[in-house]
Amino acid sequence: MIDARTAPYGLFLLRAALGLMWVSHALLKLFVFGIAGFGGYLGSLGLPSQLAAPVIAIELVGGLLILAGIHARQVSVLMIPVMIGAMSAHLGNGWLFSAAGGGWEYPAFLTVVSVVVGLAGEGAFALRRAPLVPGLKPAVA
């Protein structure tokens, strides 16, 4: 059963937490590691170091859009490949994120949260709501 009175507030909290996570990770990369440092890390994984600035920008802008509730469903789903990329970088470190080099549990959890926001909606206090698929009407319970 979904409690229609309180569910929008639960979804808001989930959406806000997801948005804040994206913003905080972008700012961590930008201000702690720097673009060059993050680029070097990407290079050590065999990825182009030139992806550093675009990844940081995607995380920052996407996180702010999710937090504000501006097309948060679509943005959450569009951010999943970035999180899968982060998860793949940590696969060899084991499950727990507290493992050396960080495991893949946290990126996996955030991928699931992104799917939930995409499927369930923005919740309360969203600035611009939109169906996950434009033109598709939501199901009625």
C-alpha cells in the first residue's frame, strides 16, 4: 500500500538526498582532487582524462536539477550511466565502500535510488514535474 498523504514527502526526501549526493561528489572532485587530479584518476583506469571536466559538470548540473525537482525523473535516469561508470571503477575493490579504494555498494545503491526516483516521481516541492516518458499518463492506483 502506498500512503498517498505522506508518499510525496518521502519521495521529496529521497530526491533531495540523491541531488545532494551528486552535488557533493562534483564539488569533492572539483575542490579536493581538482580537474587534473580527477583526470589523472580516470587515466589510471584507462579512460580519457579529458572526461574529467564533463563528468564534474554533469554531476553538478544534474544534482542541482534533481534537488530542485526540475525534470528530476528524467535527469535521475540519465545520470544512471555515470553512476554505473563509477560502480565499474570500484568493482575490483569488493562490495563494501569502506574497503581500500572503495567498493561498489554505494554506487549500486545510488543507481537503485536513481531508478526509484525515475519510476516513482519527484515527490513534493518539485519545481517542474514531468512524466518519465513524455505523453505517457501515470497509472492510477
